Amino acid sequence: MNFFWRSNLAILILVFVVLAGGDLYSRRAVRSQAQEAGFEELAALARLARSRQPDFNDSAAVHRWIAEIGSAGAEAALIQGDGQILAASAPGSNVSLDNKATELQQALSNREGRSIRHNSAIDRDVLYYAVSYSPAPPPSAASGARVLLLTRPLPDLDRQFSAMRRPVWTAFLILFAAALAVALLDFSSTSRRIRSLKEFVARMAAGDFRLVNATPAGDALDELTRALNQTAARLDASISVLTDERNRSSAILGSMIEGVAVITGDERIVFSNRAFSRILGLEDVREIEGRPLLEVARQSDLLAAIKMALSGQEQVTSEIVVGTVRPRSFAVTAAPVRASSHKGAVLVLHEITNLRRLERVRQDFVANVSHEFRTPLTAIQGFAETLLAGAIDDPANRRRFVEIIREHSMRLARLTEDLLKLSRIEAGQLKLDFRPVSVAQLIESCVETAQLKAVPRQLALHVSLPERLPAARGDSNTLQEVLQNLLDNALQYTPAGGKIDVSASCSDGHVVVTVADTGIGIPQAEQERIFERFYRVDAARSREAGGTGLGLSIARHIMEAHGGRLWVESAVGEGSRFHFSIPVTS
């Protein structure tokens, strides 16, 4: 609406200025034309009077001559050069008696003079026209020169012009009012269309790209509406494509197990997925984005890789370790991102904890197998050579040497049997006979065997079972092997005077059997490694008891084959609690 009033006010001012200027110009033009016409009439009357010029020595003839001129529509006077009035058509009315009047002086010097003066008596401008009747050359005033002075008041031009101007201004006001009404009607329609386009643009800015529906009017706004609709359609299509791509990218990045982050040139994180947050120990992605990388990651190798990528290196790889209690290894890949206006880098963290653990297990396995085989083989070889060297004839020692050889050979046999069993389990060749198993009977059978070992070691063995414990589904022999292994470990690592508790419970469709002891306990960092092959918390005590270091590894594989699991809870100096779960029979 402001635009309408500004534009129409400007037009109104322009038209008013034009009309006012025309009015002023026309008024001056009419006045000038009226003056020229009056002087021309007075000049014609003077020429006519000249043609009938009387004998100036005859006073009566002069008065008749002046009276005839006055009757022609102008006041006349015959004035002598010294200013004396010789005759006048209307004495004392409009005739100037000043012999120094402009028109008189001009007539005396140039034979003709004219001027315009305002007469306050009649409140009008008066035309004065004077001609000299002296023979040439023009005489002086003292030589008896005579001047015919004709006067005529100008018409009341202001009244005439006002009467003429009133209908013009009235017509202008009527036309302007009509034009204003038409403009208001047109502007009302145009304003609605512009308001509709304004709302449409606001909707586009808010993300609503519905097309605007407008009735065609055949003007420039129709072209603007079509252009905006085309723009909205293209933007909607482009944003839909970008949104789909963003959603796909977000879904892909969100489902990746690798941590991904985008780093700016000033080493700030502008994007990261959930895996990256979890790796750094943060729950919310928004806690990371926008912050400097140095605030959320303190690994020097990671920061060095980012700096190298930002400096322009194509691809930088490194490896970092996160965590202290349970350290996790990650392979770091940093690649630069080049753009026209800025630079940055993409950081990818791929967890290789299991790979490094498997490498360590493989190395430990080779070392442990070599060590486990070398010890008994060395003993067998040494005592065999001793016997061959002559000790076979020594009745006091030969039997003892042979028993040592037999003991180490049995140890080799157990070790070989456990390795073959573990190999068959890992290869999926372990055959299990799944049947309903009474957990109470399973525990009682194993506890009876363990009780024989607990008494000499001064250990108290207790069993706590609930009533109506459901039967479990599993292979009785392998389950007995698992429980027996846990009891043997508890007996082995619990000092004299300690106690061992065996209990069972039912939860979530599984029977959970627990073997708790008051032994030496297991450090937190080693609680997962004890299920690795040949890993021992106390290697010396394990070898003294004849253990192979494969029992817990075999037990975990057996429980996984049953659809259950085996885990431990322990604290150093407070003992350990081993649990394994078995699905109940349906």
C-alpha cells in the first residue's frame, strides 16, 4: 500500500506542477496578448485621429476632435509639450498631468510612446499610448509641440481568467478522482497478487514449494508468477534429490561400524557419526560437532595424521589405542578434502582390536604350544638318555625315571587331546547329543568328584540349589566337562581355608550355574584373556597342577555350541564368580 501511495502521490505532484506551471504561463500569455491588442487598438485609433487632424488653432474644432476620439472607446487628451492639457474627452479621470511621464517623453523624442501603469482609483492597469503631432523634425516642448494621449484600462483579466480556469481545475479534479478510483481498484487486485507472491516466497524460504495459483491477468506479474513456479518446482526437485542423498548418506554413515568425521582446516569437527562418538566415549553426536578435535581426542598419532592430511598428503594411515582398562585398537585413515573455498580432511577410525588380539593369540599360541611341548619332551629325552647312559641298571632310580617319562608322556597326550578337541570344536565337528539334562544331578556328580580334592586342601565346598529347577537342554558329558573344569580351577586357585560355593538359578529361559570362590581373583584387564588358549593368570601353579591352559577356551566354545555363554566376575584378592547359562528344555 505504501508503494501505491508513493507512486500516486508522485503523479499527483507532477500533474499539479504541470497544471500550475501551465496556469501561470497561460495567465502571463493572456495578459501579454491583451496588452498587445490594447496598444494595437490605441495605435489604430491614433492613426485614425491623425487622418482627421483639425486645425490646432481652432479650439472648438480641437474639442470636437477629442470628443470624437473619446467616443471611439478610449479616453483622449491633447497635451502641450510643457504638460498643459489643451483638450480632454473626460478631464481629470485617467489622464496623467505629469509631463515627465514615460509615454510623453517617448512621444516627444520618438513620435510615439507607450506605458502601463496601475490606477489605484479603479484598481486596474491602464494602457497609455502617446503620439506627437509636431512636424518633423520633432520640436522641443517649448516650440509648441502637441501630444495626443490615449488611455484605456485593461479588462479585468483576473476575473476572466478565474472564470476560465475554474472548469479546467474542476475537470482535472474529476479526472484525478476517477483515475484514483480506477487505480485503487487495479491496485487492490495487483496488491492481492503481490501479497500472494510474497507469501509464496516466504513459504519457499520455509521449505514449502507448493505452486502458487493465480488468475492470469496478461501483465508482467503473470511472467513473474510463472518464473517463480518454475523456480519452486526446480528447487523442490533439487532439494528432494539432495534430501534423498543426504538421508542415504546419513543412513550409510550411521550404520557403519567405522567412526567417520569431517575436519575443517582449523581442525574443528563439522560432522561425525555415532560410531565416532562411541569410540571417543561420548554419547551424543552434538557434543562433538563444532568443537576442536584436540578437545575430544588426545591421541598424538591421530592429531598428527590429521595435520598431515590437512597439509596436502593424499592419504595418511596410523594406529591408535583408546582406553586403559580395556584398550581398543583402531586403524586411522585421514584423507584431504579439497574445495574452492576451504580445505578439510575426512577421518576414518576402523577398529582392529580383534585383529590385534587374534594376532597376539596366534603369536602366544605358537609360543605356548612350543613351550608346552618342549618342557615334557625335554624331560622325556633327558631321562631316556640318562637311562641309556647306564641308569637303567640302577635299581634305585630307574623306576622313578620311567615314571617321570610316563607322567610327561601323559601330559603330552592330554595336551594333544585338548588341542584336537579344540580344533574339532572350532571347525564345527563337535558332535553333541542334546537331551534334557537335570542340572541338579549334573552339579551333584561334579561336586562329589571335587569334594575328594577339596578335603586334603582344607577347602569348604557348598551347594545351593532352588527347588524345582527346570531341566536344561544340552549334552550331559560336555556340560559335565565344563562344570568340572570350573571346579578344578576354583580348587586350584583358592588358598587353604577358603570356600567354594556352587549355585544355580533360572532366568529368561536359561538355567545359570555359578561357581564362586574366595581365591586370588583375576585382574580386570585379564578377565577376557583367560578364555584364550594357553593363557594362565598364574602359569607356575597351573603347570604344577598339570593344566594345559586350554580348559576355559574349550569350555567357552562348548557353551556357545549349546546356545549359552560363559563369563566371569572377579576382583583381585576377593575371589571369582564364573557363570554359564544353558537354555531350558522346551
